Amino acid sequence: MRAVFVFLGGLFALAGSPLAQAQTAPASAAAAASRPSAGPMQARAALERQDLRAQLMPRRYTTIAAEIGAKVSALPVPEGGAFRAGQVLVSYDCSLQRAQKDKAAAELEAAEQTFKANQRLEQLNSVGQLELDLSRSAVNKARAELGATEVIMAKCEVTAPFAGRIAEQRVRELQFVQPGQPLLDILDDSVLELELLVPSAWLRWLRPGGSFEVQIDETRKTYPARFTRIGARVDPVSQSVKVAAAIHGRFPELMAGMSGKVLITPPAGQ
């Protein structure tokens, strides 16, 4: 019996020796290497399992900035208000610019009178050619200065480039603005677009014009939509692609920034 205990103790000591651990280490490393990498595969599987989400975006939106330095005299359309294309959105107090235009117009008239007088004197050989040329150049210079002031005066009112709504007012009335300063954020909500990510495997059957539905969280309603365009590249990590769609129809309760769940079922076999 004592010999059996001695034999078993030797086996346990051998199992705990560095040689035994070295023999088991390659087996563990091989088992770990046989398991597939979890990074890109997990990202793709998560995209396929989760509900596809989409966000409503305006088709056109921009920030209008000041082109001249002046005091804001009026903001006719309030924040959130609707406007039509060509409607005045910002008016400036252009008293100084108007005075500069009147001055330029007076200088042009004086230069023209001088040039006409020199032309008459030139017929009588009473003025030199240099003076005549200088008076002609003075007319051209005054006309250019008047044109510059007219361009500035044309910027005293900021008109809407398209029909839409005021998303945010960056300035207030009676505030002095500098050239390049943001004034308004505007957007065109006549057609709301959807942006979403879909598995790249859907490219086998997804085409622009395809119809689906989207359930908007804020309204708790379902709306028809159609795919309009497909992104230019596939994300290699998640194996997804960005696509755009448009709400089919006019629904006044929808607003840019709302989001919801895409209701679409891939064709059988896809």
C-alpha cells in the first residue's frame, strides 16, 4: 500500500513540473488559434441582429452668413417660421452704405462734366491729350466706384435661396454683424430624406426605387418610403453601407431630426 501512495505522489509531482506545463501550453495555444476572430464578425452580426434605425434629414440645408458689416434692422421670419424662395430673411441698416453710394454718384457726375469740357477744349486745341486721357480715366474710376457701392447696397437685404423654414437664428435685431458671421440656419423640409446603414450583403437585391416602411418614434406612426441612392463604399469592419431614402408623401407632423425603425424584410433566399 505504501508503494502505491509513493507512485501516485510521483505522478502528481510530474503533472505540476515545468515539463508538463510546457507540453500543455501548445495545446492551449492551438485551441485558442482555432477560434475565429471576433472583431469584424461580431460587428456584422450585431448589425444583422439589431433593428435598423433611420434618421430624417432635410434634402437641402445651409447656414446663411453676413456678407457686409452692418447693423441688423429686421428679421421678418421668426425661428421655426416658414418662408418662400426669394423672401427677405434679414434686413440691414445701410444708412452709411447709402451715403457712400450718393457720394460715388456725385463724383461720377463731376468726372463726366470734366471730361465733356475737356472734349470741347480739345476741339479748340486748348487742352493737351494727357489731360483729356486723365479726365476719361477719372470717369471710368468713378463709374467703377459707383458700381461697387451698388453691389454693397444689393446685400443690404438677405433673401431666401429656396423655400423652407428657419431652423435657428444666430443673431438678433439691432445687433452689429461682421462679414462671415453666421446669421441663420435654414432648411428645406418639403422632402425629408432618411439616412440608414444596411448590411452590405443587401447590395445583391437593394436598388434605388425599392419601397419599405419606417416607424417614427416621435409620432408612433408608420410611413411609406423609397430608396433613392446607395453609398459609394462599404465599411469593411461592419460590412455595412450607407443608403438614403425619401418619405413618400407629405406629412406635416414630420420634422428633420426625428428617427425611427426601418420595417423591411429581405427577399426569400437573400
